[in-house]
Amino acid sequence: MAFLVLLSNIMSVNFDFQIIDCSRDLQGISLIVARNEDAFSYLTDETDLLLLEDGTAPLPTEHVGDFISDAGWAHLCCEHA
């Protein structure tokens, strides 16, 4: 049992972004959520995305793959929810 707990701690990943599919409420829109300061700085400094008051960035769902690829080149990791 202790091995499983240790293994799950080793395998855990801290994602820099969470990508939320909003297709139920807004067809064709996903929200990008920065989960740390480096990710937020990337959104504000490196992308041309508009930030909403809550700090999320709406993105057309068809561009999510490009965002994940670009964030990966900046050594940032995304979780798609």
C-alpha cells in the first residue's frame, strides 16, 4: 500500500494551465485558466488573448491544440478538462 502512495506522489503532475471546454454554455469556446504565476505571465506577455475579469482567457476551441503546442514550447503543461 505504501508503494502505491509513493508511486502516486512521484507520478503527480502540476499543470500550469487548465483548459475548460465550455461547449455546453458557449458553443466553440474554451477557457484557459492559469494555475500559477508563470502561466499567468505567459498569458499576459506572450499571447494575444483577451483576459476576462476572473483571469481566464477565452479561446476558440479549434485553436486549443495550437495553444497546447505553443505552451509546450515555453515548457508549460496543460490539463484539458
